[in-house]
Amino acid sequence: MCLNTLGQKGWSALPARDFPEGFLFGAATSSHQVEGGNDNCDWWDWELAGGAKDLSGTACEHYERYPEDIALLRSLGLNSYRFSLEWSRIEPEPGRFETRELEHYRDMALACRAQGVEPIVTLHHFTLPRWLSEKGGVLAPGSTERFAAFCGAAADALEGAARYIITINEPMILVLMGYVDGVWPPGRKSYPAAVAAAQRLVRWHRAAYDRIRARHPDMLLGIAKHWIDFQPLDKGSAAHRRGAALQHYLFNRWYLRAIRRSQDFIGLNYYSTRYVTSLTQGVPLASEDEPRTEMGWSISPQGLTRALRGLREFRLPIMVTENGIAAKDDGQRLAYLLDHLAAVRAAMREGIPVVGYQYWSLLDNFEWAEGYRPQFGLVHIDRDTQARTVRPSGERYGEIARTGRLAEPGGS
């Protein structure tokens, strides 16, 4: 926002907005975390084998309740919704695409449009069909062509209903959790396999981009890239600085540079800073006194501004596709939300082309290996009744979305 002479009379006299008309204020979910009944994928098998603290089970029943949830999102004043498709529903067997499921997700996108909500559709958000998992998952022979075929069928179904398409959510998190730490499917701990998986996921995106671009040139394609704000724990240590630089390149920049000619916008998922102590190691907090989320992650809004600055080199529009906090205290959630929106505003005032912000998450949901304990939602879900209750943070976020103003009238 450019301040004019009215600024001399105080903030309350300024009619200008902090965020421009058309800015995409929204919230995000993913299919396996909210739909319920996704029992034909690798994550369901992982849960049954004890890989998560809870079974996803009925989740939030979003598969059936999506009209209610989209209407609730819109009633808050939000104008966009990021959701994902479930590959295992759409292609339950190799090469057999379920028309009914494709129509279901098209209906979701059209339901958004009918409410005045921009659908932002993710094609792959961590889960794989069981048949692909059994053949080797990401590293299965022919997986690139299978993924491209799935993405092509999904894009065909979404023609005229969705414009923003994210091919893959957080490819490097999938590599880290599934092939380095081994705490997500497929549960491997192998650096060679991790490198191979990262390279394969580059090919997945490129193939999907080419397939969709050839048939649907009006769609805007990108990925949702998890960005960790790597900082040296001791800025005076050369070893810490070198480690931070290396981890930053490998985790944040390498994938984006590998696909730089096949993206129309960049989706940015940001949560926290990590403090680096060597080429491969780090700690989540600089000290025990640092503010943290229930997940033990640092609360570092300035890291979001740094991340947005770091994307300048790609000269593309940027959408914050995830940013949020696990917190039982909704006051902490509201403070986190306001501070991180201020971080986005700061980047935009520097001329960084941010087009939207999607809070994670719309609903309390199944948080992968952590189960249902973490509560990220703007909307609380009663696990016994499925009742939806909007939290005060959700109401305040909706007010910001409706007015485009972050500061309270008369505030600083």
C-alpha cells in the first residue's frame, strides 16, 4: 500500500487497502486428511501398520459435506479454496478412470464457483493408489507416464471449472519423510533412493505440465513448494553458515530451479525457521524461550518475508498455498495469522507479486503420522458429532478478507 498525505491524520483516516482487490484470501485442505473413507491408498495401509497415531477413518466427512464446508468458507468472507483430488479414488486400478469420481471433483470446483470462490486444485497431495505403491510408488517403473495420464484425465474433468492447478504438493517433504527419515510411506531410509525419488518427482511435474498445457492452455500450473527458512544457529560460525546455505539450496531451491520452465506461478508453503548446525544437521528452535507451535516448530513470521524475497529470481506470481499453526489456544492462532499476513504485506510493499494466501487449514483434520491431536483449523471439528464450529480466528480472518485491511481502524 502506498501511503498518501491522509496518513498524516492517522491510520483511521486512510481508506486504502493493505491487500488489493482480487487478492485470493482462502484456506486449504487435502483429500486424505478431510474426506474420510480413503482406504485404497498407501497411507491407509501405513495407518493400519501402525505408522500413524490414529486411523484417518471418517476424517471430516468432507467427501459428502463439501457443499456445507464451501458455503461455510464463503460465509466467512473468503474468496478461494485450495483442495486436492484423491488419485486412488479416480484411478482405483491402473488405467481405469472412474467417471463418477472425476465428476465429483468437478462438482466441487463448480460448487466453489457458484459461491464466488476461486477453486485451487491440487492433483497430488502425498497419497498414492495402492496398486502404484505395491509396484514401488514414486520409483515404480512407468510411474511418470501413469502420473501424467492421471493428471491429464483430472484436467479434462476440470476444464472450465478450475483455473489454478497444482500438480504436486511439497515434493521435497515427500522425499524427506518417505525416503530419508522413513516415517511416511514407503518408510525407507536411503540417500540414493531419496535422490532418485526427487529426480523422479521433477519428471512427474514436467510430464504433467506438458500433458495439461497441450490440452488446456488457459490453466495456470505450478507446484506447492514447502520452504523452510534455514538460518545458522550461530551466525558467527562458518560451519553453521555453510550448512544453512547447503540445506537451503538442496531443500528450497533445487526443485524449483529444475522445473523453472514448466510453471506459471509458484505455490509457497511456509511454516517455520530451522537453525542449522552442520551440513546435514539442525535444531527446530534457537532456544527454549523461542515461541513455538504445538508441533514444536518455531514461530517466525519474518521467515515468510524472507521466503517470498527468495522467490524473486523466478519472476512469477506467487501464492502462499499453506501457512498455519497447530494450537489449542485460538488466541495464539490469531496472533500467528495476523503476524504472517503482515509478513506477506511487507513483501508485497517491496514489489513481490503475491496473488493470494491460503491458510492451513480450513478444518481440524488428520495430520498424517500425528493423527488428530494437532488442531490447525479455522473451523473446529467435533470428532464425535462432526459438528463444525468457526473459531474467532476464522471470523477475524474473514473480516480481513472482506475489507482488505489488516490493521484495526485507528490501530498502528
